[in-house]
Amino acid sequence: MKKFLTILSVVALAIAAVSCEKGGKAPKTYPVKVQLTLFGSPFAEEGIPVSLSSGSASYSVETDAEGIVSFDVPVGIYTATTSFKKDDEDENIKRVYNGSVSITVTDQGAEMPKTISVDDPEIDPEDDGDISKPIPLPLEASQTSNLIIKELYNGGCWNERENKQYITDKYIIIYNNSAKEMDASKMCIAMAQISNTVGNAANDYNAGDGNQSYFAEGWTPASYAVWWFQEGTSVKIAPYSQIVVSICGAVDHSVTIPNSVDLSGADYVMYDKEAGFNAAAWYPAPSSTIPSSHYMKTSVFGMGTSWAIPMQNAAPFIFEPKSKIQDFVLDEGNFVNKASNKSGNFCKIPTDWVLDAVDIWKDDNNTTSFHRFSPAINTGHVVFAVNKNGSTIYRNVDKEATEAIEGNASKLVYNYAGAFSEEDTDPSGIDAEASIANGAKIVYMDTNNSANDFHVRKVASIK
Amino acid sequence: MIIFASGKLIYVVYLRRLAIILFFIACVFQGELLAQKHTFAGMVTDKDSGKPVDFATVIIEGSGQWAVADAEGRFSVKNVPASKTRVTVSCLGYVSWSREIVLDKDVLNFKVALAPDNLSLEGAVVTAKEDGNSATTTRTIDRTALDHVQVMNVADISGLLPGGATVDPSLTTEKQFNIRAASTESGNPSFGTAVEVDGVRLSNNASFAEASTTNSSVKGVTTNNIASTNVESVEVITGVPSVEYGDMSSGVVKVNLKKGKTPWMITLSASPAIKQGSVSKGFSLGSGKKGARGVMNASLEYTQSTANQMSPYTAYRRGQASLSYTNSFSRGIFASMPLRLSLGVTGNIGGKDTKADPDAVQGTRTIARDHAARANFSLNWLLSKPWITNLEMNGSVSFSDKSSKETTLNSSVINKTVLHGKEEGFFIAVPYSEGEVQPVMYIPAGHWQNTMRCEDLPMTTRLSLKAGLSRYIGKLNNKLKIGAEWSTDRNFGIGAWTEEMATAPTFREYRYRDVPTMHNAGVYIEDNLMIPVGKGRINLIAGLRNDNTVVRGSAYGVTSSLSPRFNFKYTILPRQGRERKTVRELSVRASWGQAVKLPSFSILFPMPTYRDVNVFTSTTNSSNESIEAYHIQPRSVVFNPDLKWQKNRMMEAGIEADFAGNRISVSAFWNRTFNAYRISSTYDRTTYAYTPVSSLDGVPIPADNRIFTIDRESGIVTVSDKTGSLPSQELSHITYKELAPSYFADNEKNPIDRYGIEWVIDFTKIRPINTDIRLDGSWYCYKTLRTDVLEYSPTTLRTSVDRMPYPYIGHYYGGDSYSNGSETMNLRMNLTIVTHIPSIRLILSAKLEASLLKYSRTLSETSDGKELAQVISDNNDILSTVGGSIYDGDNFVVRYPEYYSTFDDPTPREYLPDLIAAKEGGNLALYSDLAQLSRKSAYLYIFKKDYYTPFFSANFSVTKEIGKIASISFYANNFFVTRSQIRSSKTGTYMSAESYVPKFYYGLTLRLKF
């Protein structure tokens, strides 16, 4: 053993010596300028952080008054990214800007870089190599709302007695992510349940470039039905508070199925038998504790007697219509395929009505799946590979904003261990539910990127 | 007897034809009296040992007379008319002997040496054999072929017919015969195929197992419970069969079981998912003072077929015992008029069972019995009188037990409502109380186990009497057959039941045994005339059958149907004497006939259906209990005065030829099915009180103290206080007007066409390598086009604005789909290479199966070709119709109903003008609702022609006899394990050929004979 350690030490020293031999000279760097642009024009805002990263190396600089950042970096392939929020005129809405561009810095022996090329079509080829001009970083503008989807419990759990899955215990939580009371009375809930499998003949919208053709047309498909709160029912959500909406089965499931949840205390329930959603297993009569005014109403324009949303590929979104939703769903012009009761029927919800959306994929494979929401609503996706085990899609905490709230410091609980996978956990490390129970106010992440904003939680938050 | 008023004229025409036939027969009969009679006697011996072959059957085909050899191998047929006739001698275990002889004097010492049947002989056939003497297409698959390909289910022999495709040899799926048809086609082809086992007609006329209230297809009998090792041969009549066969519309399959004296025979067979063992022995009962005591044949078989070859649990099992007895009496009073008696009894215990499957959820089990008991007798009395040649009486009974038992685990997070009521009314759910079955009950929340049973015991009995008269007038041979047949179908089962009523799911008692017996009395007459013409002969067969179906206690009463059939065959050049010529044999034939298939109980007595409307649901209380109320309405129409019996018109023409030893057989056929059975629906208008859950708003009684009651007549729900402290209160309701479908037995109004050509070419044997090559194939076309106006209403929908039940009914020419029919065309070809080396008793065969053309297309048109669907330019706008044919290129299409009616006004209105007016007038609600009646294609390629690229598979079989006591067979299906890609021209996509060719599979059988 001693002999082995001796040899190991010698080898380690030798490696260190060799490593140091070339380490004295710092690598040559080259200046790189990046200019933020929006719709092709310079976005001249000062103080916006832009990062340039390559592998593990990352540099971050804030923009000057012209919206330009400058880096000195060695040869390599880099990605310049930025993500920031700005308040909108509408106080309930925040604008979110995301941008990303790939930059290649090369050196062919000369002291000055010979070329700086970028892969963005906005770059004029004649500019290639002209380092005096900054490289554009196009921004994608989207908006966030104070009303967000905090959680979607849709994957079911395991019915151990019958050795099969139990899936009729779904719910969604809508959260007020702001410091003021929000009125959600007009808010509607829908799903963009078009097939997101590449090559699926049922999807007529795959533009082939990773986009759906309806992105450019400014609408988002709502599948099968749209749910809204009853007229006259005031749905107010207190600051940093939530409402639990039972998607099906507002009863206590856990009595019979111990792995399931108790939804008898749900605040609202999607229950509208008269509209045609009357499948007995999906729609048991809601608990008596839920007033009938809290039953959400719907208009069914798809197939079947239940709002059957896929357990792994769900794409829920919430929106606030600019006109009366009951009239909107009556107009044939707002539909794709409404005539004939088929699975491909969609209500075309204007994208600028959408408050929040989550794109959920069953696997992280860009070659077989594609996104269903316009980048104006959401980019990225959260992967939900394991269902039927009681796990749930849960929102990450905005650490910076949460910690900034006065009085939170003593109430926040860290070392979150509730994620299904340690590799894909909430990076904030804050245990939101424990903190809320402790009296903390939580601000959830809302970057309009499901990959950043969500993770898979082991158990439902209301369990 | 008159069937129906419009059929009166047809009936008169038939009667005239019958009279002409009878007159013709009378003339023949008169002329025959002058013919001379001789005795034909001799001895049958074993060619190898020289020992007598007792129980060998000698048949004089011209006169239909016969004899059975006695213990010394001797036989004698008296009063044989002077003639040139074919004599056939056969016995189980021997190769049949057949020769044409001239009987112009007494022949008293005719010697026939029968060769034992084994592979040391030339001429073993392992494919389907064409019956060259038949006037219609008939093929026989004998034991050698069955052994060689190791058939486990007799339905699998379809793969041996021209162009046939090998099917996977599993018994866990139910299989039926589909002759000149595909199982997925309209017109109930398998239901129309008659299957007989030793004269016992297998029928599911009385079975409810196949019954379905909404599925229009009625399936035929399954053949899984026929012991394959006990089958001696299978005869398949695909052409126009004799009128002797009634209650069929798509061909006849006759399964002949082993009979007679045989050595001990033991079969052991194994393949990855099937294990089989059998033993059989045919033995003589010796002789007594009155002659031979007959011969008994006993057979036992056990077969187990597992659903998954990696799991031995879920399996179909078949345990079968058969006993047959045959004897002939030719002494004493039977000396000149011998009588032959055959008796057979078969019992089968089996079915599918998931017992002991550790992969299944504990506590669940499904058993589907397939027990059967079959018995038959046959008396054939050779009278040889001038006015009657023989008299045959057959009787059979076939009893099946297709009962099932299913144990399930169930759960519900709140109490679960179940319905058992059969009477109309409003009922509130109540908990089960011992012995009291209420119309609507509930099972408390939680988990429970329940076992449901269904007793299904169909029985078919049959008794027939047939008289035959064979005569000669000079060289002209005439055979007259007159027969009568009586059959009954009934079911002794009690249908669905359970011992665990407290946890039973929704079901209604329907006792099968209360359904009346269906009787059918058939009479027929058939004349078979053989006229020598030059070197050849003409064979004319004309027959007429009349079936009278009686269902006592049913509104259908007595129904009569006629089935005329004609066959013509002209043997231009008979084989005899032309062995060295180029054209060694040539004959042509043509047939025409009609056949009637009696309805099954599932058509005559459709299972009652009920419309159960949930009219009230209370909120769920703290005990997880929600009380529901239902409006129950019986919904079946049990009698359709317009129901007709399904009929098939068959036409066939064929040619058989032998060119320099290459035998060619070609048949062209055209079958047209009329009045195919189906279940149709119509819409009734119902009004009921619906109590929404919001009516509980403001009810002061705490949820846990509420007791609900409902008025059976009015549907008014009342809530009262369990504690009595608060007053009862009637809940407010909404009146719903709703369309409700009712189902009834019906007929397709349009004919269904099937036509095609089948061919078999057996090339001259390549003697140096002992090899035969057969090329067979079929070109098959099918077309159906629904042309009657059918109603459809999407009753689960609600109206757009007021959210009331959908009130519109669409009236569609050809049904409510964008298409109303389809056509298919298939070209299949099989190449079979058989090498038989008698000296080493080895037979090898390789079969290449090819699908050269597989075509289909969806149709939307009237019977005169006018297109029904229309091309639209915008997939989202059903009114964006543009010109052009739906069949040209890629198009989205829309199909409008021709008319629509409403709940309030049943008078049909034109659909399209109202739809356009609603849109143009801005009535979005009406437009949105009416638009639901339009049917739109989901894909661009719906009406494109769909051609599949060719695909192939190859099978290999080998049989080797080891001495005289053992033989081994091995087969490998799809041994190249075809995984090629098939392209569909319709979708432009590729798919694996695995779904279209048999899976790679193999099996081994060892047979011992001693």
C-alpha cells in the first residue's frame, strides 16, 4: 500500500510539473463587442447584464448607455446571453427579454483575430471580420404576469391495491406572484394539447424549423375546452397566495387511494356536467364544502366526456380574455376544425391574452419533440419523464426576489430536498412550501422559460 | 308459402322451374326401368401383407351404391345397373383406390389391393387437392397435409387454399373461416360460412357471445374447440354447394374425423407457445353370429396454447375425447339392402383462463369456457330399388358451453352508482340491502372484488332425411336427391349473473333460456345428370331448397326463403386414354346459386339496451358519499317487420386442364351479398326533469344530514333532513328534451360485391429431383357502398348557448361519415416446392408467399357514381367548397347531411341552405350547432388510392418417417424473419412488414404408430 501511495505521489508531482511548464504565459485575448437589439434596432438601455460563456468559463458585463457590452476573450466558441425584466405600463404585467447569440472567436497566428463570425441572420455578411462594429444580440420580448401557474399535478399516482395507476386526481395551482391583491375573475384555464411529436401526421402546424406555424399568426391553441369562472363570482387572490383548482375529482381521494391527494378542500373545481363533461370517474360530485358558485364552467369543443389531458406531455396555460369568453367560444371564426367533433379541434386564443404557460415534455429530446408555445409566451420545457408516482410539476423560487422581501429572512427554509431528482432540482435551494408554512412570502421564478422556471417535485404540495 | 308481398312473383317463377325439373326427372325415371342389373363383388386386401382389409368402403359412383368389406375383406353390391362407372375403394390408413370399369355383366371376384398410406409411396400431397370430379370448386386437405404443416386449428388451413396466407398458429385468439372474403369486410362473411364436423353443424345462431348491440358485424363459429389431431381431412366448398347445405351463404367447410380401424397412434407436438399430445386407436369389435360387430375409433387430445410464449399462464386449453362407431349390416333382412350405421360422440373441456398468472393483479381472473358436446348418428340404407337407391338419415346435436367468469378488483373514491332496473322511471340510488335488488344502487367508496358470470349454453339440433335415386338411361346417368331437414337453435343459459350483487357493476338480467327456440324446416330437391358427349361428358346439376323458419313466441313468426342452385360442367377431354397427348384433360364449368343465412339470436333478439340518464347528483358529503338519480328507459326495438334473411348470390366459372402433365385449375367468381344483417339505430324523443347540482344552493340542511328521494313519474327530487329538524324541500329542475338512440336488427340496403379469380398450376414433376412445383394465387376484389339514408345525432353534445341536449339529427345518404364505402383489391401468389423422396420416406416443402398487390380506397359516392363529399379549400371553413373531384390529389373534404330534423320538428329540412343562412345571417349559435352535423376529413389523403408495395414471407416444412412406426415433422414459418418495409402510396409512409406476414415461428411433432 505504501509503495502504491509513493508511486501515486510521484506521478502526481510529475503531472503538476508538466502542467506548470506551459502555465506561465496568459492566453492572448481579443476584444468582442455585443449590442442588444430589439426588432432590428439598437436597444439602448444601460446596466443590463450580458454574459459570454464558453464551457465552464463565463464573463458577465453590464451594458453601457448605448446597450453595448465589451469583452476581451481568448479564442473559442462563445454564447452571449441576456435575460431581464422591465415593468410595463400595465402594472399587472412585466416585460421579459431573453436573447442569445453564438460567437466564434478565431486566431490564425496573427495577433489580431482574423474573423469574428456569428450565426445570426441579422448579421450583414459584409460586416464579417469587422470587429469595429458590435455583434447584434437580438432580444425576444415576452411578458410575464403576476398570476402564474405554480403547480400542475397531472401525472397521477400508484393504486397499490389494484396495482395500477390512478389518474383522476388532477389539480392546478394559480399563484399571485406579487405584493398586491390580484383579481383572477376573468382568468381562464386551457391546454395547448397539440401533438408535440415530430412527424406526427395529426400535427398540421409543424413549420419544420422548430416553430409552429401559429406562432407567427399570433394565436395559441386551446384544446377540447376552455374553463372560466362563473359570471358574478369574484376570484381575488391575496399577495403571495394561491388558489387550488381541482381539474377532476374535488373529493378526498386519499381515503381510498392513500398515495393520492385530498382535493375536498380545493378552492375551485372544473365541474360542468351540463356542458357535456360528465364521465363518472373523472367528475365525481364535488365536496359539499365547495360552493357551487366555485364550479368552473366550460365550453366543450373537442371529443369525449372528459377534459383528457396527457399525463406527460401537458401544456397548460392561463389567459385573460379581452372580450367575454362565452361569446368568444361561440364564434366559429375563432376555431380550427370546430365543425365535426374531432380531436384536432382548437380554439385560437390570441397569444397576447396569455398570462402564463408551461411546456412539459416526456423526454428531453429536441429531435423528436418541439415547443408548443410562442417564444413570446414561453421558451424551453420542463421534462416529466416519470409519472404515476405522485410527482408533480412545481415552480422554482426566485431566490433574489424572495430574499429581498422584507421580513422573509428569518422565515425562509433552505436545503430544499423535495425534488424528484437531485440533478434537476430548484436551484434556489429554498423549500418554498416549508417557507410558506413558516410565514414566508415566496416569489417564484418567471422567466418565461419552463426549463428555468420549473422542476419535478416528488410529491404534490397539498399532500 | 309466400315470403312477402313483393316476393310473390319470384316465388311463382321458382315453382314453375321446380315443376319443369320434376317433369324432367319423371321422364328419366321412366326410362331407367329398362336398364339391366348386375352384381359387383370381390375382395379388398392389403397390398403389402396380402391380408384382407375389413371395413373398406366400396363405392360405385355412377349409381351411388356401396358396400363395406367384411372381416375376410369381401364385398358385394347387387343390382348395379349396367354401366361404365368409376369405383372407389377407401379405408382409413390406406391410399384410396379408384378406377373406371365397365359393368356389362356380373363381376364376382374383383380384387383390389390397397396400399398402406405412408411416405414410401409416390404421390403424397401436402397442399390442398382440387376435386376434379366436382362441378363446383371443392378442395380437400388430407391428413398428410395437416400433419406436414402441423395444423392446430382447422381454420388455419385457409393458408393452404389458392393465394392463402399462413396465419400464426395460436389458439388464444378465436378464429373463424372466411371463404372468399376477409374478416374485416361487411356482410358477415364468417357468419355465412357453414362448418360441419362429421355432419354435425356447428352454429352460433343461438349464441349471445357474439351478440352486440351496436356492432353490425355478426361472427361465425369459432373452430378452436375442434381437436386437430382427430381430423382425417377437411373439405372446403368455395363454389356453389349442393342445396343439401342450407343456412349458409359463403361456402361450406366439412371436417371429417377419423373413423375405422387404425393402429395405436400417439402424437406429441411442441412449439414455443403450444404443446399438444394425443392418442387414438381404431379397433374392431369382432364378429358375432349376426356378422361383424362394427368398428370403434377412440381419440384423446390435450392441447395448451399460451398467449405469451414467455409466460405459461394465460392459456387456452383443449381437452377432447371422441368416440365413433361404424358398422354395416348385410345379413338377414339387410342381405340385399345393406344398412350402414355411424355414431359419433365428442366431448371437449377447455377454454381460456388466466388462472395462476403471477403477473396478473392478485385477485383478478378471467375464465372463458369453450366446452362442447357433440353427438351424431347416420343411417345409410342401400335399398337399390327401381324407385329408390338409398335412404339416408342423419341426426346431430351440438351443445356448447361458452360461459365466462370474470373476477375483478375495483375501487372508487366516492360511492359508485350501479343500475339494474329494467323498467322505465326515475330512481334514486340506495345502498344494497341483502336480497333486495333495487333499480339504482350504490357501492360504498373503497376497494372491492366482484365476480361476474355469464352463462351461455347454445344448442343446435338437426335431423335430416335424404332419399337418393340413381339411374341409367343408356349411357345417361341421373341422380336425384330429395331431402328434408329440421333444425333447432336454442340457448339454455341464463346470461349475466352474479352471486355478489352488493358489488355487482351495472348489468341487467337477460335470461337467454327465455328466448324462444328457432326452428327451421328445409326441403330440397336436386337432380344430377351426367350426359356422355363424344369422348367427354356433360354434368348438369339443378337444385332448389326451401327453408321455413319458425320462431314461436316471436313477432317474426314463420319466414320462408328459397335457394335455387345450378351447376354445369363439360368435360371436353377426359383424362382416360390421353396420358401421352399434349392436352391430357380439359373441362369447363359454371355455377349459379343463391343461399340464405338464417339470423342469429343476436339479430332476432338483440340484447336489450337501456338509456340511463343521470338526472341528479348531490354534492359529496364528508363520508365521501354522493347520491345520484337516474332516469331509466328501455331502448331496444325487438321487432323489425322489414327484416329480411341475409342472402348470397354466387356465380362461378372455371376451367381445368392438363397440358403435358401441367395441371391447371382456374376459377372466377362473383358473390353478391344482399340484406346483410346489421344493427341500426333510430332516434326517439324523450323529455325528462333534470335537477342541477346548483339547485342545492341555499338548502339549509347540512350536507351530511340530507336524504334525497325522487318521484318515479315526475323526476322531482326532494331533500329532507335526517334529523327532522328542518323541513323537506323540493329542488328546482330544468326540463330537458333529448334525442335518444334505439337499436334494432336491420339489413344493409345495398349489395356487397366480392369477385376474383383463383388459380392453381401444378407443374409436371421434376423426376430427377423428385420435386413438384405448385404456383397458386388469387386476385380478389371487394366493394361496398352504403346507399341508404341513415340518421345520426351527436347526442353527447350540448347546444352552444343554452347548453341544452343537442336537438338536431342529420340524415345522411350512406351514413354519417365523410365516406360511405370502400373497395379493395388483392393479388396474392404462392410458390410451393415439394420434394418427396419415397425411398427415404422424406418430404420437404418450401412455400414462398407473396402479396403482389394490396390496394384499398375509401369511397364517397352514390350508387351511380355521384360524389357525396366535397373538396374544401380551407380546412377550417366547412363552407369553403370548391369544385373538383375528391379522388384527385390531396384534398380536405367535407360531407354534409342531405337533410336534418330537430327534436321539435321531425320533418326533414334541407341542411346546406339553412347552414349558409345561419352563417350569413350572423346566427353564430345556430351555425355552430348545425355545423356539428358536417363531417370533415382529418387528413389530406383520405380518398387517395392506397397501394402497398409487395411483401413476401417463406415457410419451410419437413416430414420424415422413421420406419413404419414413427414420423417427425418440423416447420418454420417466415423463416427469413421478414422485416422489410412496406410503403403505403396513400400516406407516403413506410411500415414494417411484420404486421402483414406471419411471425417467425416453428414447431416439432413426433408421431408414433404401432
